[in-house]
Amino acid sequence: MADKDDTRTWPELAIRLYDKLTGRGAEITYDFEDFEVYVPSKVGDDADHAHWKMDGTLKIRTEDDKS
């Protein structure tokens, strides 16, 4: 896996977040009200951007495999 300072993709970022939170009983809750963000397709000035609109709650929960 890439060094933490070399994260270049959304999947790499998600993996790092999961690795950091797993086993800690963590829950992250975000509440959005008419929130808009332009998500880049890649790192760099020539990246395309997807326009996301959010209104509501996003919860991220993690839990280790108990087996």
C-alpha cells in the first residue's frame, strides 16, 4: 500500500480511514443541509470534477470481525 503521504485515489483514502477507525468502536456522523461539493477525478490541475449535492445524514460505522 502507498505511503500515507502518497494517497492518490478515493479507494486509498477509504482504506486508510477504515484502517484508522477499525477496532476503536468509532462512529462518524455528518449532517448536511444543502451541501454541494465538486469531487475531483484525480490529483492535478487537469482533473474533471463531479458535482455532488447532499442533504441529510451520512453515518460511517466500523467494527472488527468478531470471529
